[in-house]
Amino acid sequence: MYTSTPFNCNPFCTSVPSICNTASLNHQQPAAVVPVTVSAIDPVRFRVSDFPKYKGKYGDVSAYRIWHHKVEQIFKVKGIILDSDCFNILLLLLSNNPAASWCQRLGSFEGHTWLSVMKEMESVVLPVDWLDKIKQQLHDLSMKPGEHMSTFCAQG
């Protein structure tokens, strides 16, 4: 095993020089540190093939919901939290899909959040009354006399 850290030193417990100590030597106030959020997309380790492609057609609620859930989970696993990173990945995922034209028409995502863009995409990809139809189907479910529990549960 090759390493630049000696085996007897823990690389995660190293002391960092204090900014306050160096500033007090110069009798100056330390400069304000502004936190900068850095993109979580590492070009060396990032592959679009890790993400599911959206292959659903217009109105295919289950395909869209499954795809959206998988994308959200991969964002969490890979630590992608910036909306700008999510938008860049979305454009790559939808590059060969009819929904890509919607992305291009939307143009810049500036001023939008990831949630608002997903709501907008949902309104483009899914029918207007898709949620009402699902609620009605759940409301209409009823177990028939003599029906086995596993058969009834498979309907939902």
C-alpha cells in the first residue's frame, strides 16, 4: 500500500494553523471568511450512466414517479445538494427524451428551485388530473366477500 501519510499518524486528526494566531501577530483583524458552496459533481467520479434514464411516455404516472424517486435517492447518496448541480444533471438525463424540449424552452433555471422545476416537469409529463384518478381508485377499493387478503392487497 502506498501512502504519503506515515502509518503511525492519523490523517484525519491533524492540527490546522489558527487564523486568529497569525492575525494577532500582525495586529490586524482577521478577514471575514465567506463560506462558498462547492459543486458536489466530481468530473472524475461522476457518470451519467449511474442515473436512470426517463423512458416513460406522456401520462405514465408510475414510470415518472419511479424515475423521480430513483434520481432523488442518487442525489442523496452522491451528496448532490446544489440546485445548479441538479439542473445540470437533469439536462443530461433528458437529452434524448421529448421532455428535453421542455427543459430547453424553460431556458435558464435561474431563480428556480429544484422542487419548483420538478413540479413544472410533473405538469408537463403527467396529465392534469392524475392525482385525482389515483385517489378515486384507492377510494373505490373494497374487499369482496371470500376474497383472499393477498389478492386484495395486490390490487392497491
